[in-house]
Amino acid sequence: MTGNGAGSGAGNGAGGGILAGSVAAVIGGAGGIGSAIVAALASAGAKAAVVDLSLEAAERVAGAHGGRGFVADAGDEDAVRQVHADIESALGPVDILVNSAVVFQAPGPIGKVRMKRWDEVVRITHRATFLACATFGGAMAERGRGAIVNIASVGGMRSLPVHGYGPAKAAVIALTESLAAEWGHRGLRVNAISPGFTRTPAMQAAIDNGRDYAPILAGTPLGRLIEPEEVAQAVLFLVSPAASAITGVNLPVDAGWLIGTSWQAYGGLPTAPET
């Protein structure tokens, strides 16, 4: 691969594929979206380094895809530096970084927000992304190649009653744009993906427990939730040579939710014709 793609690795890939020879670190790689990203990158030939707060979970996901599991608190500066060193010692230079660590926040009015929870949401959503970009991305920039994808959210693009999570995701989008500008001349591309409402195990559990998603689907042109694999395929595209001229973008993967919700002011989206 060229410096405009994911970067050329040291022959660590898991066979053929567009990412063969690359080492990919996925922070939060044992999560619902993170594990799907690991699967997609590994299927394209990358050697996956799965980083999670639970070593057992990281090793389980990594083992299913020929990778290696690592443990780190993504919001701790020393831990991020150490896991970066551990990955590069074990697998070689990292060519691809995906930041997918997340702490969710229940919706509600600002007066009900507890600062302990707010701090943790911001620490893992924004601070952890910054730390990983600074550490892994700094090394990529020094080598003159690589690709970073930060998992943001449609919650960072619209007004929502999640007063820690939404602003933190907006900060991830802003950070992505700034780093893309700073590192472009070093051959490092930095992009973001903003998933919509995604059918992770946590969301599926909420559905099974009776949460009504009809209002969300009513404002979504494609009329459905996002599958984790669909987010993963967007990540795969952005780190691949096919996206060699793309940097600084925030790509929504949301089944049209961002452009559909405003139609509620005009009676709602068109409905599917009866058959």
C-alpha cells in the first residue's frame, strides 16, 4: 500500500486482502460496534490489536479473528502509552487506529445529570480519543503513513437530551478535522464516522425489554436501525486505499436519520405504499 492508504506494515497481515501487511489497533474493540470493526479489518487481511478495559473480552474477540488482545483504560494517559508500546512490540508498527471506546449516558434534563457520570462519559468519549490519537497517531505521523477513524455519533451533530455524550461526540468530530489538517502533509489521514441508532447487543436488550423505537424509525427514511457490520464496512472503506484522497470527513451511517427528522414539522416522512 502507499502512504495514502492505510500504510504498509511489516508483513503481519492475516493472509491476503486489501489490508494485508497492516496492523490495526481498535480501541474499545470488544464492544458491539468495535467487535464488528475488528472482524471487518481482519477479514481484509489486517492483524488486529483489540484493546479493551476487559482483557478477557479483548482476547475473546481477537482470538476469533486471528488477532491479539490487550488491556487498557483508554482514558488513562500512561495506560494508553503502555498499550501502544505493547502492541508495537508484539505486532509491529500500527498502521490503522480506530477509536471506538464509549460510555453511554441516559437521556434527561441537565438538572438530573450527575457530574460523576458526566466526567466518565467525557473521559472515555473525548479524552480517550484524544489520547489515542496523540499517542498512536503521533507515531504514525513520524513514520509518514497511516489512517485513523474516530467513531463519533449523530448525537454530536444534532440537539439531543444527552448533555455529556452529545457534546463529547461533537468534540470528537472537531478533533478529527483538526488532526486531519495538521497531519495531512505527513501522509496520515484522519476521518470520523457518525453512526445512527445501531443494533448493538445493548440496544437489542433495550428493545427486548420494551423500549419503543417507533419514534426513531418514523424519522428515518430507510425505516430501520443500523447494524454494527454496516458501521464496520464504512470504517473499512475509510482506512483502505479506495479512500486514499479522503481526510477530515465525518461520514454519517444513520439510514438517513439526520435528514429525515426535520420532516416531522411537515407531517412526517412518506410511508411505504401498501402492497
